[in-house]
Amino acid sequence: MRLLYFAWVRERIGTGEETVEPPEAVRTVADLAYWLKDRSPGHAEALMDLTKLRAAVDQRFVPLDSELDTAKEVAFFPPVTGG
Amino acid sequence: MIRVSVDHAPIDIGTEVAGIEETGAGAVASFTGIVRADDGVTGMELEHYPGMTEAALCDIAEQAMARWGLLSAVIVHRVGPMVPGDRVVFVATAAAHRREALDACAFLIDRLKTDAPFWKRETRGDTTSWVGARASDDQAAARWAGEGSPD
């Protein structure tokens, strides 16, 4: 599974992209964020407060309680601020 | 016609407007967003999600085309480093009459703010900070929820 991070999530984790193979118990986007926190202090800091995070699965915005199913690409980022 | 562009290059409004006028519409409406120098802002950088951004903008444009029966919808968003006075975003619509063009233009910019993956980082002198999302933007986008064209 390809992971992408943007804005301050990317900065705190220290990379914009990584590949992981989460265990089967990781079923939702929120599960994935929780599981990723153990990877580094940067991950833990970036993913600590889920209320500040938004996500996309295969390039579509999704709620954090969405099932991952066959997701190939998951992105974590703060609320968007374009325009 | 739908035109969506996400680019580092400065936005050339003359070229964009000329392009949309060629459709032969009776009404063309546009909105330009410009970097403000509020609170000592000296620079602004726009990050985005390549691939998803273009798809999200196309989706917004397609919604506007269908809802207001537009002839054209254009969304041009600049990314990368900018300074106050630079154009960040340009949206335009072409329709037979002004009401459709004006309403659809407002829809494009309101939805772009909440439905497309862009992030702003402001620079003030030596410090940078990520811009937080605003509840007023969510409210502006939400007013377009529901079916049909507002009267």
C-alpha cells in the first residue's frame, strides 16, 4: 500500500511518501493512522489527533471510518485550504 | 468545454478570458483570487496532490456544466511559491445568460475551496505557518448543496 502525506503531516513525518503492508487487523483509515503511529516519533506526532486529519483513498476524499478494502493509495493531510 | 490547469506558471487572465469568449456565449463571468499581504504576509506557497487535484477540479467543473447548462467552465490554479499581488486562482464560466454564468462562477470558487486538495503555507519574514481551514468556507460551499439551480 502506497501512503502519501501532505502539508504539515508530511513535514512532521519527514517524508511525503512510503510503502507499507499493514496487518489484516487494520481495516479502516483510522485503524491505519493508529497503526502508523508506532513507526516513528514523527508519525506519532503527525497522526496523534485524528480530528485534525483528513484522508483520501485512491484519490477520493473519505471519512476516517471508511473501510480500506482493496485500497492501493492512502493519503493523510490537514483540511484543505486552496483558492 | 472544460479547461482545468494546475501549474507553477503565473496566470494569464487575458488568454484565459479570450479562450472562453470564443465559445460564443452571451455571458462570461470570472473570479480571480490574489495573494493578500494581510498581517505582514511576505510570501505564500501552494502544495497540492498531483493527479487527485486535477480530477477533483474536473469533477467540480462537470457539476457546474450540468447544473447550469454552461457552455464552458475554466479552473486555473497556481501552485508553488508566490508573493502578495500574485494571482492564485482564476475561475470562469460561459453561459447563454448572466444568471447562470454568475451563479456557476460562485459555485466553482466556493467548491474549489473545500473539495480540492490544496494547502497554503504563509511566510512572514523568517517564519512560515500552514493556513488553517475556515468554517466560513465550509458554509459557503454548503449553500450549493441540494438539487437544481437556486432562484
